[in-house]
Amino acid sequence: MGKISCDSCGKPMHGGGKKDQFTGNEYCEDCIGSEGRLKDYYVVKEKMVLFYMDKYDYPRSGAEQVVIGQLKMMPAWEKRTKW
């Protein structure tokens, strides 16, 4: 069956993620680059910040706080120490 949500951003995948060709981990299409690897943290973070600003009309600072809080809980970024 596939993963329920992306291990990078938490987006629902409805069983259709893409595997990172180097680690075998499964991520959504927004978090996997064309080369088959998980995109850089800052790229994922910025895309999510822009989403919150657009969808929920958050100011940038509020969107960044929400996104950083969410990313801290994601398995893809659990070993990260700089936020």
C-alpha cells in the first residue's frame, strides 16, 4: 500500500509517493527532485511557507513559525539541529 503521508512535509500521499533512489524513503512529488533525491530543507521549507501565506493568509513570520514546528516533527528532518 504505500505511505499515508510524506516523511518530509506531512502532505497526504494517498498511497502514491515517490521513493528516494538513494535512501529508499518515500516522499511526495513536491519533496522529491528531478534527480530522484529529497530536496534541500530550505527548498521544502520555502515552498511550505509560501503555501501557508497563500492558503491561510499568514504573514511570513507566522508562516515560518508554523512550518518550522511542523518540519521538526517530520522523520526526514529529525536529525537536523539548525532551524
